[in-house]
Amino acid sequence: MSRRTLPILKRFLSSPTAATRSVTYMPRPGDGTPRPVTLIPGDGVGPLVTGAVEQVMEAMHAPVYFEKYEVHGDAKSVPPEVIDSIKKNKVCLKGGLKTPVGGGVSSLNVLLRKELDLYASLVHCFNLQGLPTRHQDVNIVVIRENTEGEYSGLEHEVVPGVVESLKVITKFCSERIAKYAFEYAYLNNRKKVTAVHKANIMKLADGLFLESCREVASKYPSIQYNEMIVDNCSMQLVSKPEQFDVMVTPNLYGNLVSNTAAGIAGGTGVMPGGNVGADHAIFEQGASAGNVGNENLLEQKKANPVALLLSSAMMLRHLQFPSFADRLETAVKRVISEGKYRTKDLGGDSTTQEVVDAVISNMD
């Protein structure tokens, strides 16, 4: 064996997917037809990282094409033509939308979830080979109810200086998010589902959520089920995150838990995610913290595209293009593992374009 071949062989053997499938994926006739995807670049670094996805999709000749719409977080509503596009295409890829703090402006992220009934948010938090973290063996999927709870948007001022904000929990929404979590665990060979709650204080609201989870759990005897109060869960996450597998949560807790889990596993810049309902799905950076970046990142063009690239791999699987998803995910993981091209949040100084070029060059 020549000396020149050794590095190539070494890289192949160390690749996360060195072993190929022995049983092929058999598509249905017409499955290779290019699919339209609604694209919302969003605010801040959003256009930079969605542009990265566009480049990679073009380079790998993925069977998707984008219908692009300009939407910004300070708008009062999502334009009707954007909603119509998502309803027609069924799938959307989105950069971060900045929600102004206070001022009575509604979050467009929340409006999109409610308009399209994207009731399940999924964030996958896991260790990436070559990326040092405090904890190893982290592989957590946080499934969060997306349409009610503290994000119901039912707030009003009772009298000057007194504001009432309503938390709404329903049997219907609690049951369907529990079903989704257990179905996800069943289909992905996951062993345990943990329900996160505060039923010791919010006895009726979170009590109803737990009741629904228990009823659904009884129908999946092969999957272990446990419950954890949210404050204890936060402590357990930062001390022993490897104990968690799938977590199912009401709306607010899920937002906090997913960002915490992402920080433990390597940072929000590398964690994929999406929002799904019965008919539509929107894919975006999994953990919301930092998804619009800051002015320095934008000026220097050094935003991390990894989270959205991995979310795009999730999108490709959702569209039943598994081979393209595998190629994209493998290339991203190779770049992280090699460590030569990393953005500042991962300890490097690479630009977004340098990471994109590295991913494309690592495509099989």
C-alpha cells in the first residue's frame, strides 16, 4: 500500500458512516421529482446561513428548489403569500426571525406555528466527534408542545401596574404531543421518554399534561417512561445529561430545556431541529438562542451554518431523500471531526463560506 493512500484510508475508516447500508432504499415511482421548499432567510445572520444551505444543495444536486420570501421579525404578521406557499409546498426552511422584546409585537415564529398548527417542536442535541464538551454520550431529543401553554398569547392589563398572563393546557394538545413523542421513540429505537413538568405547583395545568402522558405511555410498554420536575430536570441536565433519551415537555419548559441541552452538547450553532404538524413542517436551527447572531458576525461573515445544514439533512429525510440526507450529514460531521474549519463559537476563526466550501469538498 502506498504512503499516499494511507491518509485516505484512515479518513474513510474514521468516518461516522464508514459502514454503508446493506439493504437499499427502494423509492416509489416519481420520488425523484424535485420538490419545492419555501425559504425564509429571516433576520441577522439568517440570509448568510440559509445561503450556505442553498450552495450545498446545489453542489450535491439535491432534488429540491427554493421559493424565497423576505420576512422580518418586526412585521405585524406573516404575509399571506408566504403562508400560501408553505401550505402548497408542505415544507419550509427558515432562518432566525428576531422578535422585539416588549412593545406588544407578536412573535412571527409563534404566529407561524399557530397558523400551520405545527404542534411539535423537535430539537436533537448530541455530541459531535472531534468537538470537545464537558459531557460525553449526550444524545437527547427534546419534543416540545408548540401551540399553547405560556405562549398562548393571552395577556392583558387588569388595572394599571397589574398584568395577567394565562397559561392554557388542554387534554387534546397534551395528548397529541405525548403521542408524537412516544411514536418518535418507537420509530427511532429510543428506549425512554421523560415527561418534564411542574405539577407539584401547577397541579391542574401540568397535572393534565402528566395525566395525558401517562395514558399514552401505557400503550407503549416496551418504552420506559418517567417524570421529572422541571427544576430538578435542569440540574440533572447539567450534571448527568447522558441519562436522558427523549424528553416531552409543555411549551415554555421545552424552550428552556432544549437550549440548555444544546449548550451542553456543543452549542446552539450545531444543533438541528424543526417544527411539524399533521400537514406541514418548518426546519430551522434547533435551539433558538443566538439564531439571528449579532452585527459583528454579520459584518465578518462568520456565522456558524452547521445547525441549519443538519436541519436541512432532517428536511431531506422528511422529504424521503435519505441518500442526500446521509451525504450531507456525513460531510458536515467530517468537517467538524477534522477541526480545520470551525467558526468562532466552536473555537475556530473560519468564515461561513470557508465552512461551506469544506462541507462541499467532503461530499461523497
